[in-house]
Amino acid sequence: MHIAAATEPRISAIEVTENEIVANLVDGRRVSIPLSWSWRLQHASPRQRKNFEIIGEKTGVHWPDIDEDISIAGMLNGTPAPRPANRKRTLGKR
């Protein structure tokens, strides 16, 4: 009897287009999410979008220029990045 070992998805490559964030996985799958799910990447320059590093054990991506992190688990589970609270409200509570 053969038992398949459960493994977490791993990222082999990332591409950010004008409309999508696309992750190629080491098992051959290709996963994409709307660019709007990351408001930081949506407003980033093309140069900032291209400057990333695959982090962890290939389970996430970090964009240092804009301080954005995305995990493959979040992409697969459909978890958009939360937007920050309204800045005026935050400043008024001091």
C-alpha cells in the first residue's frame, strides 16, 4: 500500500500583471488572484511589483519596497489583504 504524504503548496515563481497576481507552484499548478486583493501591489509601480522574494519554505512572497506579504495559503483560500482603518479615525483617537 502506498500512502501519499500531505505537503503544503510551494511557490516556484511569481508574476504580477496589470490585473493578477500569478503563482506557479512546484507541483505544476498555476494559481491567480485579482490584483485588487492586494491594495499595496495594486498601487505599486511596475519596478516595485518586480522586486520580491519568495519566503518561508516557499510558502509566501514578500515585496520589500511596499512591505507586502502574501501566502499561497491565502491565495488558495481566497483571503484578500485587509485595508487599513480610516486614517482620520485613527488620528482622532489619540
